[in-house]
Amino acid sequence: MNSIIYLGMDVHKETYNLCAYNNETGEICGETKCKADIKLVIKFIENLKKTYGEDLVVKAGYEAGCLGYVPYHQLTKYGIDCDILAPTTMARSSKEKLNKNDKLDARNIATNLANGTYKSVYVPNDEDLAVKEYIRMLDDTKIARKKVKQHINAFVLRQGYKYEGKSKWTIAHLEWLKTLPIIGLLRETLDEYLSQYDDLCNRIDRYGDKLIELSHEESYEQSISHLRCFKGIDTTAAMTVHVEISDFTRFLNACAFASYLGLTPGESSSGSKTTYLSITKQGNTTVRNALVESAQALVKGRPGIKSKAVKARQKGQDIKVIDYADKAVDRLQRKYRKLINRGVHHNKAVVAVARELACFIWGMETGRIN
């Protein structure tokens, strides 16, 4: 039987920390710090093979981070088995939490690889990866627009003005901002803020149109059209969920998918006392945020009443898909009202709906809609 060495890599933009660990003997076979060059990692592995034999099997791994999938693809090209470790799933001792540096991080990654105490990050194909980056650019633009809104609100408040209308960022609110009786440099400042806001809105619209175009490609069209049958899930949300996850069959069941998204509550139990905490927020933040936003839209309106927009999205779809989506929405709307009537805060109720919506999405994507 070939010997297996587990290579933990703490990767950064400029440097890599490497730790080779033998799980059979419990010894560290080698450690080094090198420039962020995959050729130096391969050289380190070749030196290990000179010591332990050419039949040595190396299993490499690193934490998901700023370098994305680059080290993974570079190592697999050289025939090195590699995993990307999800940081929130890795086992860490209390000592490691208190005393942290790159060398210790590499050791911890190596021991997690050896013991299997982690979950690996799914690596998407090139097409999904490109769309994924595009969606994240859209999310970054939305964040930038949110910050500009906050700047405008703060600026107007500092000038002693308060909008008395029902909702902000409507046509009426924007007209109110443009007609505020401020002059000189203050007016120029507000106009610049509004110009930034308009530019970001135009970009978001343009990116959204591109996603609609991408959603009609053969590899996406069926899945996206099915997800859009749910109330609250538009093309952007559907593309976000589908592309970020890519392969839904890697989750054994719907609960495992919801847990991956960090939508399940944490627990602190001792003896007969059980305390449920807030959601874990582990896993994919982008999908979790998209589902919470979708749930915000889903809970509006009366159960059993479909809008014209939802009917239009469902037109031409398989009756089983439509029935599944309608039953899911009806159940989730009623669940939201039950929670609100029990005195549960709106935000908590929406997150509970988002968690169950994730389960229904898993069913839709895996074809378990009967």
C-alpha cells in the first residue's frame, strides 16, 4: 500500500506556507515557506518523493480564500489531488483559536485533510465560474449603490431636511431631492451624489439584462425557468442560486442544503436544557442573501393569489412544476403569517421562510417535485 502524505497549504497573495503530515506516524515530514509559485510547491513534493519513495501519494489542500480556484487548477494540472477546504467546517482546537499564525494554519489544514474533519468546496466548471464572477460584480455594484444611498440620506439630514413621503428612492423622492432649496457647493455636492446613484442604477439594469440573456442559454434555460415559477424569485435570484450551487445532487437532502447555506439555527445544549441560537451563517453568503431577499418579496400579498408577473413566468411550464411552486409559495406565505401572529419578529419570520424556500428549491433542482 502506498504511503499518503497530506500537504496543508496556507496560501496568500505573496507567500505559501506548506506542511507535509503523515497521518500513520503522526509526524510532520516537512515544512517550508515559499513565494506564491506553484512550481515551488511541486519542487517541495518532489523532494518528499525522493525521501519517501516515488510511489508516495500526496493529498493537498488549502482554505477557500482570496486566490479562489487558482491553486486547485494549477495542482490538478500536475496530477496532484487537491481539495479546497471550507473554513467554517474545519476542526480547530481552542489553542489554535488563541494562537494563530501562517505556520500553524498550514499544520491545521494538513491535519484536517488527514482526519477528514472538513467539507470541501465545490469547484464549478469554466462557464459557471465566469457567470458566477459576473453575478458577484452585480452584487458589488448593488452594495456600492446602497452606500451612495446612505451618503445621500446622511447629507440631506445634515442640511436639516427630512422626507415626509411614504417610501424613499421612488420617483417622488428623487424629484424631492432634486428640488431641495440648497445652493452653491452644497447643491453641487448633492448633484454629484445623485449622478453616482443614477450611474449605478443604469449599470445594475445593464447587468440584469445581461443575466436575462445568459439565462436563455441551453445549459441554464430549463433550470432558471423552473426556479422563476416561485413567487419572489426573479431571473437574477434564479441565476445566482443555480450558478453558485451548480450541482444540487451533492447535498443528500433538503436539510443538508439549508444547513450549507447557514440558514439553520445554532444550538447550545447542556443536560436537559436546550437553547436555539440565531442562524449559523456558515456556507455560501451570496446564495443566503439572495434567498432572504426573495423571501421578503414572497411573503407579500395574500395566500393563493398569483400576480400577473408570476403567471407570465409560469406560462408554458410543466404543470407539475407550476403545482409544486404554487404549493410551496402558499405554504410559505401561511407559515409567515402564523409566525407573525405568534409575535415573531418580521426579520426572523422572513429568515424562517428563506430556510424552507431553500428546501423547496433543492427539490425543484433535483427533480423531486412529486
